[in-house]
Amino acid sequence: VRWLAARDLLQQRRDAQEPLGQGLQAIRKSIDISANSTDSYLLQVQLLILAAQSAAQHGSSPLPTLSQAHKAAVRARTLNAKSPLVYLSLGTIALAAADWQLAHHQPAERDLAEGLAALDQTLSLNPTLAPALATKGVLLLRRALTRPASAGRAQLEKQAQSYFSQALERNPLLRRELDLRMAPAQPLSVAKSPAPAGRH
């Protein structure tokens, strides 16, 4: 509930600190009680991604918060290395970091490569997971932005469109999100954060 409230506030460019703080505090308590819950760590990742988006909206770098999200995702992977949502979370974190770097004219290839590797792992575990197909398409599109036309940009854009088509075939409700993602990279667009585990 707090995840949805924070996301909605961020989409409206309003202050989401209260629901984010409450959500992060609640999930920390949950992890204290049960330190081996993959779902708890995945939810923590999503809240931290939103916290990073909030930091970006306030003019601060989201990278430290994304680093925390990455640590939580790695912990989730340690607990359940067969969960496609773990790798989707890692890919989403990498995409968020890459978008920030691109928007600030910084190298983003490392984040893009890590994100694509994570999405390849996601899709090896669940080839039809629509949010993973969509996120891989966005990562390919972002990589295309970093390449000159002579270095395979058109091919990357074609691959991205193929993943977008597959994602929409499986979940037409992703169209609005993809329309937002098709725009040039913006710092941590709210649309780039997937729903918590169990919402797809």
C-alpha cells in the first residue's frame, strides 16, 4: 500500500517522503523478524528505487540509494537464485542508474551491460515475463542512445522494438509505461519501477 502511495505521489511530482519512510521502516521490521524472506527484500528494493527517484526529484544523486537497493537485491538472490523477479530487480536498478548517468552526460555502459545481463537471466528463468521483456527493450533503447548511427544503433532500436512488441502481446496494460519509456532518457522516471513481487 505504501509503495503504491509513494509511486502515485512521485508521478504527481509531490513529496513522497512520508509513505516512503513508513514503508522502509515497516519492511526493515519485517526483515528483522524474518531475515530469510526473499519477498521482503524484493519489496525493500522497490521502496528504495522509489526513494532514489524522490532524491532525484529533489536534485540529489540517487546513486547511493540505488546502491542500497542493489545490496538488498543481492541478498534476495542469495536466498533464492531461481527467482526471475530477483534478476528483474537487478536489471531495474541498473536501468535507473544508467538513466541518471545518461541524463547527466556520464558513461552508462557498465550499468547498461549489467542490466542486460540481469534481464537475460530473468528471461532464461521466465521467457514470457512481460515486465522483463519491456525492461530489456528499454535497456537496448538506452544503449542505442549511446551509439553513433554507424555503430549499430538501428539494429539495437530494432531489437528494442521486438521486445516491446512481445511485452505488449503478453500484457497490453504496459503500453502507457512503454510510451513513457520510449522518450529520451530522463532522470529516474517513475514509470521505470516495476510493481512489487506478485503484481504481475
